[in-house]
Amino acid sequence: MTEKGFILTTYNSNIDRGSVKWSSPSNIALVKYWGKKEHQIPENPSLSFTLSDCKTITEVTYTKKSGNDFSFDVFFEGEKNEAFKPKIQTFFERIELYMPFLRDYHFKIETSNTFPHSSGIASSASGMSAIALCLMSIEQELTSDVISTERSMSDEKSQMYFNQKASFLARLGSGSACRSIEGELVVWGKNESTESSDLFGVRFDGEVHPNFKNYQDAILLVDKGEKQVSSTVGHKLMYGHPFAKERFAQAHQNLAELTKVLASGNMKGFIEIVESEALTLHAMMMTSMPYFILMKPNTLEIINKIWAYRAKNDSNICFTLDAGANVHVLFPKAEEIKVYEFIKRELVAYCQNGHYICDSVGKGATPL
Ligand code: DP6
């Protein structure tokens, strides 16, 4: 599929109003996306676990309007929110070509998260994917009685088109959001090892050993404050970064290795790649110009405790990080009881107000 294939050409403009609602999860990258080209095209492929419980729930009500401007209101957790508007305005501008009905309607966007606001968890992946899915449902309603190419597709093909275009739109809102449409493992970015595209995320098509089914993710909230450097700024600092070329090549290698590890069930291999990816991401931040550090002292305390626990116990616990200080603790379901005891006993002390979130790998977004 090319960009052109996502341009909607015919739709029914006689529909006056309607309402659609989606729940869409967050995701955590195992191979990290860090660095992008124009139009949200990633510099390297990434692979993520879709999460199950950290979700955004968004309802979009659309009403026919006159005038040619974008018109929308955003309500976050029941309250009108002006702060989100510029991001959605930019999103609408980027996707307008693919959704020409955007100027025909006023949109009331009501959104809430299942995880605490200001938990320091990036809500852009779940938030942008939820809006993208709502807009796709609207597109579907506006095209349901139009003889279009989409109509003549088989159910399976039109479901694939729906998911691919939802992911394509979500990507234009926030890169990592394109990996939140489906589960349980999603790849984004062209590479030699898997079926994939730079334009949207697709379900990982490789073999996955039972060892990696039902993985758990405990998100330790080390710092709930606003990040000093946003991901968008961080990505830009990969332009002219002294290690960029090597880093992008390494992501390809790590994805190829991880594909083998996922198939064979090699837990030690998994740990090595996932932790190395997390530390490399932060190493890229520390070696950018200007340089910056998003980890906090407690991030390092937790990492050291995890290493000590793993050395002492016969455990496959490991960690990963996103662009912040919080630590994602990943472990197999079979270790759940022991790991949560360990977290309560030794790690909670390093979490802000003792807060952490228990999540696991999920299957993707659902219509409500
Ligand atoms: C470190 O998707 O938040 O979490 O495309 O600018 O919105 P934008 O960035 P974003 O970057 C996420 C970076 C990351 C790694 C990852 O999720 O792969």
C-alpha cells in the first residue's frame, strides 16, 4: 500500500450526524523508534508489545456544519480542554488529504485514560490511535452506501484496509501510536526480517514461542512530572547525531535477532536485546547535542535491583524504558507472584508516592 491508496475519494455527504467510540491501548517498544524523517517516517524499524489495561477511551460525535474551517472541541475526563487542541489541529492538517470530510463536520472529541493523568505515561500512543480509529469509523459510516473500491473488497481485506489506514493516520499524529491498533506484537518500519511498512504498523508475522505469550509489564512510576525534553524534540536531535548511522543499523540487527529469539523461546537472548535497546535509547539522548538525561537516580536504583534479583534468583525478569524516567518491568506470567512480591518489597520505595501500574500484553484496540 502507498500513501495514495489511503486517499478517500467518494463519500456520502448527506449524513448529518453520528457518533463513534473506541478504546485503544498504549504500547511498549522492545526495539525502539528514535529518529525520524519528514512526514513521520521512522529512521529505523521498531517492534512493540501492545498493552492491555493502559488505554484511552475516545468518543467522537460529528455534526454537519457550514464553513470551510476545521471545527472541534476536546473534552478530557469530562472537562473542556484547550491544551490538547493545537496537537489535534496539526493532526487534522496532516491527515486532511486522506479524510476530505474533516471540514464538513464539527467534531466533539470526548476522551479519558484508564491510567492516572500526569502519571508520566505517554498517552500520545493510545490517544492518537483512539482518535484515528474513531475517524476511520466515521469514514466507514460515510462510505457505507457508496460503491467504492473498499466496498467491493472481501471482509478480511476491508478489515485489513481499516486497520492499516487507522495505523497510517495514527502515525501522522504520533509515530509510536501506529503500533497501538493491533496486538500482541507489532512491527513498524521497513526491514529485511519481517513483513512491514514505513507507513503503518502491522502485526508481527513471525513465530512466537509460548515463553513469550502472556508477558507482564509492571510500570514503575519514578517521575510523574513533565519531561524536560519531548520525544518530538529528541527525535530531531538524531539529525547529525555522531552515532545515528550505527544506531539505525543496530536497530535492524536487533530486530533480526529478536525475531529469532521470539521463535526459539530464548529468554536470555530476549533480555539482552530488550535491555540493550533501552539503554541505547538513553545513550542516544546523552550523546545528542544538546545532550540530556531523562533517567532519574531512582531509575538506576531500580535497574540495579532488577539485575541483583535476576542474578540471585532463577528469573527472567528484565526492564525497558521509554522516553522518560519510568521503568517497565517485563516478566513471564509464571513469575507473576514472585515478581510482584519483589516489587512491593524492594522497588516500590523508588516509585513516586509508591505508585506503579500492573499491565500485561494485549490484543489491540476495540470498538465500543
Ligand atoms: C522512546 O511516538 O512519542 O517511546 O512521533 O514525535 O510523536 P512522535 O514520537 P513518539 O516517540 C516514541 C519514542 C519512544 C520509543 C518507541 O516507542 O518506539
